[in-house]
Amino acid sequence: MKLPAIKPLWGPLSALGFAVAVAGFLADRLSKWWLLDVYAITDRGRVEITPFFDLVMAWNKGVSYGLFSAETWVGRAILIGFAVLVTVALGLWLARVARPLMAVSLGLIIGGAVGNVYDRVKFGAVADFFSFHIDDVFYWYIFNIADVWIVLGVGLMLYDALFPQSGADKAKE
């Protein structure tokens, strides 16, 4: 009896994707360290940088836009567990990609997700700082560098799906 082939856990572009993930995670950690420990944003309140951009401290106990807020350790554990499962799945996907843009996309998402998981484990919530707005009328959600990496990764992934660089390697993924 022949056993089914096991898909590899490491692919030709895994190193690129994980290098991007590590760089993204470190950029997120550095920005949060600076804003929390050096700049002491928690003591400053809202800091107006431009008429449309402020720095402000916000602890997000949920996911995007504060949805599914987790006030208890059980809720936090569920959010952490879900994020870890998604990150592992993205890492397995990364082992199968054949295009550098998709490897970078997955690396950005992984790095951002790990940055936010780190916050949940260390602080019990994700530290968010950046607030764009139009006067005092319309505010976008408050976000951090990890969120930027996740959104950029998803955007590049959509670009890659809509405008693939070559059709030949599309079947490999």
C-alpha cells in the first residue's frame, strides 16, 4: 500500500516570506516599544500630529474595530488560539507558493498577526495608536503597524490574484 505524499512544510519562497514576517514583527515591536516606553503615549492623551492625524493610546481587546471584545482570559485565549491557527495555516500556504509577491504578502500578514498576538499575550489587548480623521466629524479606526502589514499583505494578495505575473505557476498554489 502506497502512502499519500506529504506536502512539504518548507518551500522555495518560505525563507523570503518568513524574512518579511520577522521584519514586519520587529518593526511593529519597535514602534510599540517606542510609543509606549519612550514617548509614553499613555501619559499624553491625544497628540495632534497634523489636522487629520493624531497619536492616541487605545487598547483593543477585540479584533478589527473592537469586534468580539474579550474581557476575560478565556476570551483572550480564544482570540490568541484563533490567530495562532491562522498564522500556522498561512505558514503552510507559504511553503506552497511559487511567486515572490505572494510570499511577501503572506509574510506581511504573518508578521502583523504575530505582532498582535504578542500584545495579547503580554498586555491582554492589542496596543493601537494611529488615528486618521476628518475634523471632529469622521474618525477611522485606531490602528498600529501590525495592522498596516496585515492590510498591505491582503492588498498585495488581491493584486496578485487579479493580476498574476505568470499563469504557469498559478496551478502550483
